[in-house]
Amino acid sequence: MISADLKEQYYQALIAKDSEYEGLFYVGVKTTGVFCRPTCPARKPKFENCEFYETAQQALLASFRPCQRCRPLSHPNQVSDVVRMLVEAVEKEPEKRWKGHDFRALSIDESTARRQFKKRFGMTFVEYARARRMGLALKHIRSGRTVIDSQLSTGYESSSGFRDAFSRIMGAAPTHVDNERVLRAAWIDTRLGPMMAVADEQALYLLEFIDRRGLEREVERLRKRTKSAIVPGTTAPIRSIERELNEYFDGKRTTFDTALFCLGTPFQKRVWDALLAIPAGETRSYQEIAKALGKPSACRAVAQANGANQLAIVIPCHRVINASGELGGYGGGLTRKNWLLQHERQMSLQ
């Protein structure tokens, strides 16, 4: 049973189209007979015309039908037909430089493509296609092809233009790239909204919710500290963590086996190890972790290390709360933190 206070909270989230609440509730609209997800773009109903449910199944059982605009039975950020069509087109011709007539040939509006790619991937379609071309150029350079061959194969007639574009996307000039300096980034849909995963072929470097504040700065900091290029793609650790996250949200897993690469100071790594030692279904305070590390006065340093964790859920910084019992902070939002803790408590009772 959803309390009156929680209903009011959910209604405010519905009005704000707050993505932090994705997967936490569904709203049935009595005047239309449909049910929606929190971020539905449709005009918002009055509070008295709303019924709130924790699952889509509950809404269906209450005789509401799924909204055709926000599609509550699909993933929170289901790929649109436009995005899917363009991604497939890029994969067919990854070296292609897109022009206006290419969009018209697919009956796609350029501004629509730009807007939908920006929403889905955090970059425009042109930036996506360019990153794909640059990734291919990097592969060519590693295979022994000359820079000029790679330049021409990716459609750049100007050498300086190619180098500038390559450096801007890859973070290194094409003559300064080696085998240790490429990370792949992929988007993973979860019940609580999409996440970004960044990894090489050996380990996972970053896992964060897409709408986390400052995510762009985190990615840029990771790129600089590892001296790596970060381009769209997938790797074995990304496929592994996607599978394990699905199992986690299905209530079948409480720990993760994907190899991790933790980039931090020795103290930060000690804190992260302490987080990994907290069993699912339990919490610790910053003070308790500081004492366990033999530094009882280092609560603030523990909190900072907790906030510096770039592997959300996997390194469970959400299991750290204030000594008063309050949730404290969380980069993915307190609503998600509360959901994760409740989810793990339920799993621990099974």
C-alpha cells in the first residue's frame, strides 16, 4: 500500500518528469484509462485523477492499458526507430561522412536525429558517426596502415582536419596512439534507468547512471588519468556487467564477478574494499568504516572516497549511510539509493 505522503512525492516527480524515479512507480490516469512511467511526455493529469502502482503488473491488473507515448512495458529509454535505423546505417558504412541528402534518403529529419541521439547517447548523431569513424581509423593505424591511408579512408581530405578531429575525440594525436590507450563506452538499460559502462578488454573502469550530475567531468577525468581514448563500443567486461546487472535487478545476484579497474589513491582503494565487504541487505555508517580502517577521525575522508567511487552498484557506496540512520548522499539520487537498499534487504531474506 502506497502512503499518502509517498503518493504526493510521486506526483511531484511525475510533474517534474524526474528520471530518478524510473522503475520505482507507475501512474494510472483515471480519465484516460492508461498508465505511464514517471517521465512520460504527455500532459500531466490532476492529482485526484492519479492512481500510483509499484509495478506495471499492478497497473495492468487495475485495468489500465499501457501508454503509447512512454511505453511503460519497455525499457525506460527504449531506442527509437530513428536511432535504431541510423545506428544500423552507420554500422553498414562506418567510414561514411553524413550529408543532408543521406538523411532525406532515409526520410529522417536532421534535427530529429540530432535531438534523439543527444537524449539517448549524450552526443549528436554527427558526433556519434564521427566517433565511429575515428574508432575505425584507430584500428587501421594499429594494424600498420599509415596515417595518410587512414585519413583518406575516413573521408578527410585535409590532413590537419583529420588530426584535429582525431585528437578532439580520441584525446591523442593519431601518431601518438598505442595499444594501451583505448577504452570503450556502452549504454546499459536497467530498471532504474540507463547506465554508462566504460571498459577495456580486461576490466570495467566506470559504471554510472547516465543522468548523474557531473558524469561528463568523470569521463573526461578518466580519459586524462588513463591517457586513453574513449569511443563507443563494447568489450567482454561490458557484456559481463550487463548480464550481472540484469541478474542483480531480477533478485538473483548480490555480488559481482566482472573484473574491475579501480583508479584511486591507496586510501580510496581501502575505503572501496571496505564497501565491498558490506553484505547485501546491511549498511554501515561513515564512522564505522573509518574505525574499521583504523582511522576513527577520518569520517570526512571516508565520505569523500565514497563519493569518488566510479563503479556504482558494483562497489556498493549506496550501503553507506549517516550515523543518524538517514540515507546521506548518493550520486545517482536518494530515491535510487533507497530503492537499492530495499531491494537488497528483500534479497537477503530469500
